[in-house]
Amino acid sequence: MNDGRAPEGREPRGPLLVTGAGGFVGPYLMRELGMGPGDYAADLNDSFEAPPGVRKLAWELPSPPPDGLGPVEAVVHLAAVSSVALSLDGMRRAYEVNLMGTLSLLEWTAEHSPGARFLLVSSSEVYRPSEGLLEESSPLGPVNPYGVTKAACELAAFQMAGSLDIDLVVARPFPHFGPGQEPVFALPAFCRRIIEASRTGAGSMRVGNLSPVRDYLFVTDVAVAYRRMLADGLPGGIYNVCTGKGVSMEEMVRSLMDIAGVHLELEVDPSLFRPVDVVFQVGDPSGIEALG
């Protein structure tokens, strides 16, 4: 567990690079970082929205970097096959994008931006299932392809940072939600289904396993945590991005129905269960809270 912060004044003041900038967290993070002229934002294509002055780049990792990308003071690596469901449907692509994409970006950073701070966004899915709060020192033991790719990214990044001039910090975010999240994730999928049920007058909704307990955050809180890690995270530090409070999926679904003013019978359908699921995944937030 981390128990301190980096030396004062570490917050990057020069150009920033955010990969996966057109994804769910990217727009929130760019605003939180106050990005503008001189900064770079990359995604599969350059059709995403970015703050005025940010140079948008099309970069499909692990391919070589695009022309026009100059040295930066800090990198935030969001780009990934970013869900358990997608990794189950496309395991090889998850490894190619997540692991090899991270290696490509680390190599670029070492060559073109030596000494830059590199925030690797990993996942709580790297942990071995546990009945207690997960600390940063808790054993790794992912149970799905997504978690395995993220654990592999961490190991590769620490090895490379140890031999190259890269100021590595690792974030392990727990599940987060908010406007703009794709329906491949559970909560926005349930939102759509509840709205549709309300529109059609359906009285029930088929669901999978709603018993798993997770540590949920709102997306803006995640963006704030990443900014704090860029500014004050210890070199080589690992930080859970979490609240320390667990909520079951059933509680979340019923809260969504309450907000929508809809009452639906939840019909459990075993065919919707994941092949492997984690019963309890709640983090210890002490490390990130120590950053203020």
C-alpha cells in the first residue's frame, strides 16, 4: 500500500498525451487536466471531441505512432479493449491491443519523451478474488482475459520502467459509470433495458447474476483521481481508484428502476451468467486518499 506522495511540484506543466481519448473516461479526463494547445489526444480515429487547441491523432495501437506527435511531459494510457465481455468475445484482440499496445507506447515514451510520467490505467480485475478489502499489495489472480491482459501490462511496464527512463505510476480503477458509457457495460445496458420496458409497458426483465458486489465510482471522480496520481503519485506507485464501499448489482438495478419510476420483476436467467464471476470486489482507498 502507498503511504505518501511524490515530491511537490511534480504535476506536468508541459505537453500531455492521452490515449483512448475518445472513449468513456477520456473526455472527462481531458477537461479535468485542463488540456489545450500543445497537448495531444489519440484514439482509433480523430473524429472524437477534444478541448480547443488539443491536437487529435489517429493511432491504432500497437501500430507505429502517427506523424506530428512530439515529446511530452506525461502520458495517460487509457486505450484498451476495456471490458470483461469484450475480452471474452475477442481474447486475441484483447492481448494485442492491451499488452502489445502498452509495450509500443512505452517504447515510444522511452525514445521520444525520456523521463516522462507514464500513468498506466490498469484495472481492479487483476486481483485474486477475496472476501476482504483489496489493497494494492493484495495478490494478483485475474479470472478473465481482460484482467490477465491488464496484469501482463503492469508486469511489462514495471520491467521496462526499471530499465528505461520512464516515471511509471499505475492506476487500478474499480467499476465506474456515467454519461457516455457504452451499453456493453452492465449499468448503461440496464438503463436502456429499463427505459425500453417503461416505453413498452413490460412487467418484467430477464437478468443474469445480480449478487456480485462491486465498488462503484462516478466517472468524474475517476478523472480527479487520475489527475492526482499524475501530480502526486509516487514513482513506481500503484493506486486503487475506489471508495471502499460495496454495492450489489441487484441494489444498483433497483436504484435505477426507482430513479426511472419503473417497477419490474427481475427474472433470473442462468443463460445470462458470466462463465466465471467474482462474488466480491471492493478496494481499500487508503493509497489514493493519501494524495489528498
